[in-house]
Amino acid sequence: MSRYALVVARAKQIQARRAALRQEDGDRVIATNRRARHDYDILDTLECGIVLTGSEVKSLRNGHAQIADGYARIEDGELWIMNVHIPPWTYAVGFGSHDPDRRRKLLVHHHEMHRWDMQLRTQPLTLIPLSLYFSEGRVKVSLALARGRTHHDRRQAIAERDARREMDRASKRAAQHDA
């Protein structure tokens, strides 16, 4: 096989692999905030778009992001996410790179933001990101309206979860004995 034929075959393999990645069904999760459901009671969730630069999207496509310390705020009628770390893309230098910890604008409908703003003003609630993922080629943020848990509430939630698991196990064992 000639060298040219090998190069063409390799290029076709790369194109096929890229096409398969583009046709993936479902959402591809980039980062999740696992501590959020432990530290907070989630009252409501919302899917938001996010304004990013090109190097940020390329970094996210490589699967690099940290949202554990992130939170969101409504300022001047706009929704912003802070403390989300998206490291610079490896090949972006100088003008093409970005500040990894900058605040980023979230894209939501005005009526949804207004509804959450009213709740935030009247109750001790916070906005936290639950996950960052690709949906149909666009980066989305799953944002939650949450109430912080005290230490006692966390213990109680763990006890309830353990009791629920034990009841499920017992019902499965009973179903196996009856069968």
C-alpha cells in the first residue's frame, strides 16, 4: 500500500470517529457538583445557556471544568455564574486564551429569572450549578434554586436515605422469597 493510500485511510478513520462523536445521543456531562445535593435542599432546577469564548468551549470539549465552588447571582437584570473554573485550552496562547475564573453570563428567559429573583429576595436561598454538559452541541448549565442544610439536616437526610435503601432491600428479599 502506498504512503498516500495510508494517509487517506487514516484521514477517513479520523472523520468517521468525529462524525460518530457528533451523532452521540443524549447529553455529554462535562462536570457535576456532587456536594450540592448533600449540602443543599434543591427546590427548583433550570437549564441555562452560557456565554463562552472559543478557547473555553475547546477546553470543555476536552472535559476540563470545576463547578464545585460555583454559584450564581442576579445583577442588573442579568444572571451571572461565578467561581466556575474552566482552565485555558492547551493550545491557546496570548490573545486566544481566557481568564479561567472569570464570571460568565447565563442565558435564561426573563420571566424565569424574575420569578427566581423574587424568591431570592424573600427567602434565604442561593443559586448553585448542579452540572455542566453539552446538549445538541451547545454548553448548558443545570442551575438549582437551593436552601442550605444545617449539620443536623444533613445527618437526618443521610438517615432517611439509609432507611429508604434498607426498606427497598427488604422488599426485594421478600419478593424473591415469594417467587
